[in-house]
Amino acid sequence: MGGEARAWGRPWHVPTNPPRTQREAVADLAEAAGVAPVRVGEIPAVMLAALGLVNPTVRALREVAYQVERPFVMDSGAATAAFGLDPTPWTEVLSATADSYRTPAAHR
């Protein structure tokens, strides 16, 4: 795609599956891994601000907080239509992710 002249001059969102909340994605991954569901919670903004005083990575989270504070949905329809690209099916993504944790790093 990047080597094609028609791809130049504009941003493209790579093909994506339908949106999932973080809670849904974590639940889906736990199911794919065959483990019990895990509790997903929020860290209060005041706690993040306090942690950000001593941790630059946490401090930087404020810049991308919009991605988890309200719906953040990307539309990859243009790339799919222009280049015939489709996302990897969500079930395959989950399976590969779960499998990567089962396989020792030396064998990946």
C-alpha cells in the first residue's frame, strides 16, 4: 500500500475490526486464553495526576486520555475500499495473542 502512488498525500487508517470497549477486549482475550474473566477498573484522574508527578510515562497518558474517556472509533473503510485490505478477524487476533503468552519468548 505505501509503495503505491495513490497512497501518497493522505493518511490511511489500516483495516480494523468493529470497535470494542477495553472491558470487552479484555473479556474476549480471557475467554480466548481459557482463563477466568478478570476485573477491569479505572484509575481515578487524581491518582494518575499524582503518579504523573514522578513517572513521565504516566504523565504522558494525559495526552491520549481521550481514547479511553469517550468513544474512539477509527474508520478504515477508505483503505479497505481503495486497496482491498481487510482486518485480521478478531478471533484470530485473540487466538494469536493468547498463544503468544503460552509460547516461551525464545521460541517466538
